[in-house]
Amino acid sequence: MEASPEYAVQMHGIVKTFGAFTALDHVDLDVKKQTVHAILGENGAGKTTLMNILYGLYQADEGEIFMGGQKVNITNPTEAIKHGIGMVHQHFMLVENFTVTENIILGDEVCGAAGVLDMARARKEVMALVDEYGFDVDPDAKIQDISVGMQQRVEILKALYRGAEVLILDEPTAVLTPQEIEKLIEIMHDLVSKGKTIIIITHKLKEIMQSADECSIIRRGVYMGTVDVHQSNETELASKMVGRNVNLTVDKTPAHPGETVLSIRDLTVKDERGIEQVRGLNLDIRAGEIVGIAGIDGNGQQELVDAITNIVRAESGSIKVNGEEIINTTPRNTFLKKVATIPSDRHRWGLVLPFTVSENTALERHADDEFGEGLTLDYDKMRAYTTKLIEQFDIRPAGSEDERMNGLSGGNQQKAIIARMVTSVPNLLIAFQPTRGLDVGAIEFVHKTLIAERDRGAAILLISFELDEVMDVSDTIAVIYHGQITGTFAQGTVDENQLGLLMAGGEMR
């Protein structure tokens, strides 16, 4: 396609390599002015890399970028901002103890004639933006005192303050409640009506259908085409993304819970600052049951898991597994009680990236007689064991089981962790953000595995910031707010809006 002034952004023939790896192979992107344009792709497909090139964080090896039909050369984010491009990253870049106004003007301060910061004028300019776009943000509030949804609006205001005409939103709904997601979609459409163009990177097909006009699909660094969202559906988008049919509904039979496996009573846990993050929490999970925890990040989920797995000491309370007290013992004792954990951060807690695939699959079990004797490991047995897991769990190392774990994609790394945990035949499986950053194909695999473990008789604790996932996979849903369980519901007895209210500290109507 030729460069044209009707397009806000055009990227033609973009190539980007990292060593021998080709992240983008002659990718095209044509974004019409005053539209919401989604970019969809599997993990590692190259969509964020493409947007990082547009924002000047990376430079393409080949290809051209046009804005309004004119060729531009963007070598850094400062150049991108000069060309009217703003980017809101998935992890916000805000100073928590600064006010909203201070964060918005940071790096582009308003100064008087003597070079003195003019906060009164800065606040006036920020208020003009807030009023123009109807963002309902207090310019004097500190970031640490406002909700995640409000923080996101501050990031958008930062970009608008710098004159952004094209806004890139990277996974913009990842940590929002349903109400905040609805508000964000409303904001996006309002921005478009005021002349802005928005590009969103997201895994969430439902939100593409709700918000976008067109969707470009990238598969393994190759441009697969652009579709009119209004003429498409979630199933078509998913199949185009992964190259096969994907079941978007969670297929499971009703649960048949047995005896209580995990029983938590009056649990209190403090963080490293000495602040209570879990406050008198009570929770029960039975064999053959998936209990999903719904809550906004930062409401005690990490501290709860750390206390169950004995990574941190609890202040008080009781944690029993099959009737045995395990509170404030050791991680090894937790593992011996047949508790397995899919951690929230696979790189930090789940894997040793410089180790090989086979060495990683033997973690926690390296002392077993199966893999050696005494201090000697039998690498042949470890490799044979790993080969079985690779076949059973569809793990795809580029080479063999001797490939280093840091050479696998995020989805395959997650499959390796799940394989290791499931084959330990746990009584209690804790799945914390098990599909974080995964594409729909890998998500389908994870959900099937969790349900298979439930049907085997394991108790499953699912903690996810994706409310759809909690609602679809769980048999029982528990809402956590400020470190307490504020409501427990059987699946199908509560809707996402009611859960969203509880997640934000409100009450069900």
C-alpha cells in the first residue's frame, strides 16, 4: 500500500532481528486516522517489538514509517513524542509519592521567567486537560492514593500533555476491574471522537470486539492481515492468531468436591515493611474443587501464597493441609505435604533460566532416588524423564532437553513449570496467574490441565487478575479486598459487575 494522508501511521516492510532471531519479517501496519486499531498475536509474535519501533525504543533493520503520508525517522522516544506519538506501557511509569500534576509534567516542567517551577500554571494546564477529556482525576492527589484505573488515566494525560495524536496502549486492561475496563473503552472512543488515533496491544479478544475498528494479526513475526472487527468475531480472530481452531469456552463437568484439603483460619501476614497485607483471612478448599480468588493486584494475594508455601512467616493464624498444621514451617515441608505451586513470576520463582530444560524439570526432586544417588545426579534419567514431559505437555524447545531454559518462549517455559508441578501429583495445586502473558492457545492448554487436576481429585487454588478466567474456570469464587475474603460464591451465582464492585471495596446491590 502506498503512503497516504488518510492514515495516521503506516509501517511498511519492517524487519527487526536480535542476533540470529528474526522478530519481525517485513511486517506492514496501516492505521487509519481517528480509529481504534488493535494488534493481536501470540506470545513472541512481535507485536510489542513493532510498537517499540514506532515509539523509538528500538530501531528497525529495514522498513519505513509514515505519519499522515509523510516519511518520518524515529530514533528515540523524544523523536516519537515530537511526531505526536505517546505510549502507555503495561507497567505504569509513575512516581508514587508525587501528585498527579507532578507526574504529568515530569520531564516537561512549566517554569517562569527565572527558571523557577510554576506549579500554579502547571496545575491550571493539567486541569484544562482533565476538563477537556472528562477524566475525573484529582490533580492534587498522590499516585499512591488513587486506584489503578485512575493511574492509567494519569498515564494517558501525560501523553496528551505532550501533544500526542497517536496513543499506543500496551495491554491496557491487564489490571483493571470490569467497571474500569468499561470506563477505559469509553475514554478511548471519546478520544477518537476528539480526533485522536489509538493503537492497542491486547490478548483479550472480547475487548477487541468491544473497542476496536480494525485488528492487525501478527504470527511469529509475519503479518497475517488486517480484519474489520465489526465484520469478524472472537473465534475467527483466535484462529487467525494461532493458525488453528481454538476452543474459547472452558469445557468442564460439574465438580464433585470431597474432604477439605486446605483450611486457613484467621491468617495475618505482614510485608517486608511491617504492613499487614493479609488480615484475619479465612478460606477452605476441598478435594476436586477449584476455588478462584478474584481481586485487584496488591490486595494480599502474593502474601497469601507466600504464607501457604512458607516463603514468609505469618504473624498469626492457622494453615492446615489435610488436617496437618504447616504454618511457619519450611518450603520443603510444604512440598512434602504434596503442595505444588505455579508461581506468579515464572522467571523469579519458577525456573533457573541458565539451567537446561531437563535440570529445570528435576527441580524440587533432584534428591529423589529416581534421578540419582546421594549427591550424584543421573543426567541420563533426567533427560529420559524430560523427554516424556516434552511429549506429554507439548513443550517445544528449539533443540533438545539440553537446551537452556532461557531459550524457550514464555508459553513453553510456563508449560515446563506446569509439567513439573502436575507430575508431582499434588493434593493442593496453587496456580497464581497461570496464564499471565500467554496467548489463547497456551491459555486453552493451561485451563484444560487445571480442570484435569481437579477431576483427578486435587484441590486447586486459582489466583488470577483476569476476572473472566476466575469466572470461567472456578467452581467457587472468593473475592479478596485489603487482605480479607469479602464474599464467596458458587460459580454462576454472581456476575462480573457484582464481583467488580466487591473487588473495589464496594457492596453488592
